[in-house]
Amino acid sequence: MKSIADLEKIREAALERVNLRSDRQGIRIVVGMATCGIAAGARPVMMSFLDEIKKRGIEHVVVTQTGCIGACQYEPIVEVYDGDEKTTYIEMTVDKAKRVVLEHIVNGNIVDGYTIGSYKK
Amino acid sequence: MELFRSHVLVCAGTGCTSSASLKIIEEFEKQLEENNLEKEVKIVQTGCFGLCEAGPVVIVYPEGAFYSHIKVEDVKRITEEHLLKGRVVTDLLYKDAVIENQVRDIDEVDFYKKQKRIALRNCGLINPEDIEEYIAFDGYKALAKVLTEMKPEEVIEIIKESKLRGRGGGGFPAGLKWEFAAKAEGDEKYVACNADEGDPGAFMDRSVLEGDPHVIVEAMTIAGYAIGANKGYVYIRAEYPIAVKRLQLAIDDAKRMGLLGEKIFNTGFDFDLEIRLGAGAFVCGEETALINSIEGKRGMPRPRPPFPANKGIWNKPTLLNNVETYANIPQIILNGPEWFKSIGTETSKGTKVFALGGKINNTGLVEIPMGTTLREVIYEIGGGIPGGKEFKAVQTGGPSGGCIPAEHIDTPIDYDNLIELGSMMGSGGMIVMDEDNCMVDIARFFLDFTVDESCGKCPPCRIGTKRMLEILDKITEGNGTMEDIDNLERLAKNIKAASLCGLGQTAPNPVLSTLQYFREEYEAHVLEHRCPAGACKALSNYYILETCKGCGICMKACPVEAISGERKQVHVIDLDVCIKCGECMAKCPFDAIVRR
């Protein structure tokens, strides 16, 4: 340890690992992981979120899971909570997850095409 | 470094470890593997969460779900329901964490709501065996700031300004102590940490060392820089194996990362730490005895002055602080003295950690702002007295403290208020007593302890405490006289005035405070040969009430066949045969047996 910068580097890297224990603000990405979600492929979607967030070194984002959201036909469903605002993404895939991280989480633009509101038969 | 979506924190403090939390960790690892969750969920062992009564404790983040009394068998359900499917297992949650079927966040639970955690801020939050987690929560940042931006005098000024007082019991201003040690003449100086926590029932220091060992390493290094020392000793009792292990690991990790050793942060400052194990003698918590013990000599006190700040370890200037005092230092440096001063009362700033025990629902560790009332601690945080019994007194300060009766329950807790009430802050033991506790017996219990622990160097303590114990024995056995009570009081005052060290000077406190507030109990023992609380064996008997159904269970339970009676008739105890073991009362299904 030679400098404060060294310490700061370790701190930032380590904080990413632990901030879900203390961070109650930030953005929460909630993946529906009930039987229906898992059967529709929610697990790779969630792993994709985790990977992408780590790759980009984004802080203050928590990825977590929830039970059945109730709209099983749209699974895998992912809800993104940012303050009071909730966005529901449906029929998610690994690639869609990556795009949501880039456009929504990083740039703050909701990916309209993936949301439940834009769903058309 | 991997990212996980969920962290499962399992308490690995001494309390939970003794109720098999390590097996729970093992089982979680097994279950995660079976369910292919190892890459998503991380198991973290932490220090004490404080609510030991509810142990073993498991907390799942990010939800903050607070599981209590977890058994190995429950792990499978938590894994399959909560971790896999995301459904919190409500029936395993801590009772207070579920209100009207709404799961509450851990910070909202009554036990935690009124607490303010400074010294314990990382306990139950980080993995104490992982230096990076400590760094993540601003660890070693205060050290970096001190070494690269501040002069030693400035550090001392901040500590003085913060008005932090020693948390070991005496309450001496920490900044002044630092200044004395800094100004003392000497070619070499030492920093020492008193982790010889001796009060029965106290485990504050142990929990800090187990839950957040790096804070001590960091604070002692800061202290070394401030007073001009390059070497520190942590004196810790050998009966704290987990604390010793984690502290040693913390020292090794800090050395590996260059946070201890030579040229820390590329400055000219070198500092090294060493652990010294004590054999668990109460007197070694006294500073001069502790220093003797560190030097390898017999742990006995010597008269002061000279104070350790001038002549301490190897006769060199030594700064000696308690674990909890050190645990406050990094936060004071980072947040400034104004922040620290904003917490607490006029004369006592900051917070204090207490080990809550005795007749209380939430046994455990609490950290409260100074000025919180005893009532808030006992009823709001502690959850009140079990079984709807009546609160009688609270004992603070361990064998050196005293009993505070119910009429003073609304006193705000700080150093001066407790001394005024004839007790003291002490290191932070807080033992709650209800109507079943006999105050004479309590005084006897503590005297018994000090007689055992007196080092024997000075006669007032060695002989005086023994005589006091003999008188107390006599009174609790029903053979006391009114003259005994007077003698007891006189002895107590003389021992207080004449003893060499803190042990003897405070040993009479339990007697004096119970005499002050509960004199009528002493007199009842002497004049009426009666123990009002029904606790003194020699003065109470077991009786079977008219409500006896004649079931015969007590008769079978009695080991000396003292109970007789026909079936479905009220039974009787032969008081000449009865050995007062209490088995019958414990077994009676109708609560028809009483002791009075």
C-alpha cells in the first residue's frame, strides 16, 4: 500500500461486492424467479445482468430476485426500480438484459420496446 | 472479484458459534451447491449482530430478511424457498420482524431502532476475516488521512475536541491521555489496547474484536502516529479464542497489504502490533497490572503515579486505551469532532455499548447514544422483563458497579449520572433484575467474585473483601445481626478508601449501593429471618398450595422423598427432609408449588 489512491482502488472494487448490504437507494433490478420465470429462462437473464454490471463497474445497483409477479405468460419478467419509478420489462433474454443495462441503467433511457406497455400480440 | 445477487450473513460471534452457526454455514454451502446457486449467492460469516437471544442469526440481503433461532434443518427451506424462489420464509423470521404479515427491514426492528452504532458499525455487516470488506466500508481511510494530511498534534487536538472519554470504565478524557503520552519524555513509546474484559456477563470488547478486528489495528496505528510510538500491544484474554484468531489474521493481512509495518502509505512512519495473551485474571484489566502482565511479570498493580503515560511498558511512556475507545477513533477522524459531539449528553459524548443480560427478553449487545434512559434500554430495546415480572433494579459496571433501583429508571445514561446513583458506567455490563432477585444475594455474588479475583497485594482488598463476604454469607443464611449490617457498611467505606487499585476501591460498590437502596431487604433477612424475594435458600421453603390436584408428579420428581399425599388429595412437603432443590416446583403442571 503506497498511497491513498491505492486504498481507494481497493475500496471501490470491494464496495461493489458489498454494497447490496448497505445500499438502500440506488437502482434495484428485480428478476422474477418463480417456477414460471425459471422455466422461461430467468436464470441466464439474471446472470447476464450480474455479468454486465460487473463488466461495466457500475455502482449502486442491486440485482435481486422475487417470486411470481403474476403475469406468467410474459416471463422472464424483470422490474427495474429507480426511486419511485418502476419499469417492467417482459420476455427478457440474455441479449435484451445487456441492452437494458447499457441504455437504461447507464444512460437512463428506458428501452421502450421491451416494456410490458408496448406488448402487442 | 465476483458479484452476487444475494448475500447470506451468518453470525459467527461467540454466542452464535456456540449454538452451531458454523454447521449452518457448512449446510448453506452444501445446499447452494445442490441448487446450483454458488455463483449467485454468497455466504458471509460476520461478527455479532447483537441480538444474541435470537441466535443463531442469519440475515439475507438485499431484502434484509432477519432470520432468528435458525437450526441446521432450516437451511434447506431457506435455500429452496428464499434463495431459489425468492419467497421469504416468514415463520423463521425474528418475531418482531413480522408485523401484520408485513416483513420489516432489520433496521426497523425495535431492538435496532433506538440504537446508534459507531463502535459496532461493522459488526454483523462485514466479514471480519476479509480486509477488503473492511476497506469497502471506509476502512483505513482515517489512517490514510492522518498519515498524509495531518500532524500528530492535530490528531490529538481532534480527539480532545471530540470529548471522547475512556470506554473502559473510568471515563477519563481520551484526548488528554493521548496528549500526556505524546508530551512524555522517552526514546521509545508504546501503544497498548486493553482487551482484558473481565466483568461477568460483559462481552462488548470481544464482539468488536470478533466482528471488526481491523478497526483496532487502524485506531492503534493512528494512536502510534499521534504519540510517536512504533510498537503496540493488544492485551487480550486467552479465553477469547475467536477474537484472538481474527485479530491475528487482521494484523497479518494489514502487514501483507502494507497497512502495518514499515513506511506505511509511503510516509516515514513505521508501526507494528503484537498480541499478548492474558490468563483471564480480573485484576489484569487494571492498567498497571496489565502492563506488568505484558512484560511477563505477575499481574499485580502498583501505586500511581507515575501513570503509564509517563512510565508504562518497560518503563517507557505508554498510551493505554480500551477496545471500545479505539473503535470510535477512525469514525471521529473521518466525520470530525463536531459530528461526534453532536451525539450524547453535555458531559458524555458519543455512544456506549452495553451487554444486556439477566432478566430481560432481548439478551444481547446494544449500542446507544449517551443520554438514552435506562427505561428505553430495558423496555424498548431490551423488550422488557420475561414472564410479566416486575422490574426491580439494574446492575451496571459489573463487580465494580452498583444496583440502580426502579425509582431511577428514567435516568439518562451517562458517566456522571451513574456515579451519582452510586454505580458506574464500567465497561458496559448491564444486568437486569426482577422481583425474584434478592439484593443481598446479588451483593454476595459480586463479592464472591472479587474475593476470588483479588490479587492479594494490599490488605484492605485481600482481607477486607473476604470479611465482607463472610458477613454477607451470614446474613443470607439467616444468622446476621443488625451490628453486622453496620460493620459491613463501615468495612465497605474503609476498603474503598484504602485499597491500592481500582479493583479494591470499587469492590464494595455492590454492597454500598444495595445498602443504600434496599436496606429493608438486609433488615428483613436479619430481623425477620425472611428473604423477601424468596431467593436465599436457607431462608425460604417450598410449600404446596390448596390448588394441588394430587397428580403425584412432584412426588416422583422429589429426589429425597420429602413429598407425601394421597392421589387427588393435596400433597405436603416435609420441610425437615426437603433439600430445597426446586425440582418439584419446576415439574408441577398446575403451578401449585411456591417458594417463600
